[in-house]
Amino acid sequence: MLFSIEIRVKAGFDLSDGLSLTKGSNRSTVLVALPPARVLLVDADEATIEEYFVKELGGNIERLEYYDEINRIKEEIVSDAIQRDILVKATDNAHGLITQILLAAGYEEVRFVEL
């Protein structure tokens, strides 16, 4: 069996793990502590399944067989996304967004620290 499917990997922050905003040593600085970025979602869009080649031995391929194969490969997909810096990109995007919001709120300096 040979098939393709679109899989979405989403990374970001689970803010229930913590978030802290603290004023720095001067009133114009704010310290932001976020939890580490992590993969939040690996989702296969079943509407995009496309068969290229099927060798049927004993009957048709069931939908559950697709799902078994997709679930089997999800861990590899997450590893690949991490190697391609998805967590770094999520962190950079969050830092940029939070910085812009806090600068617009009147702070002159935004620093990110470990949570």
C-alpha cells in the first residue's frame, strides 16, 4: 500500500504550565517567563488521503489500517519537526509577539527568562 496524507504539526506553549510577568529593576523593563515550547498537536487530515498503489491480498484496505499506519509514524513526524527547529520557531514567534504587545503597552525593554 502506498498513500499520502497531509499531517499538521503544531508547536507552542501550554500556558497552564505557567507564565510570569515581572517588572525589572527599572519600571520600564518587564521580565517574561514562559514554559518551554513543545509540540501541542499532530493531526492527520483524513480528507487528504490519496492512494497511489494498493496490493490487495485478501480484501480491501480498511480505514483503520490507514489510521494504524498514521499513528505508527507520528512519533517520527514529531522528531523530524523538532530537528527542523519547530520549537525554536515557536519560541521566536512567541517572543516577537509578546515583545510587540508589551512595547505597545509602554514598556521600553522586554527580557525573557527561564520559568
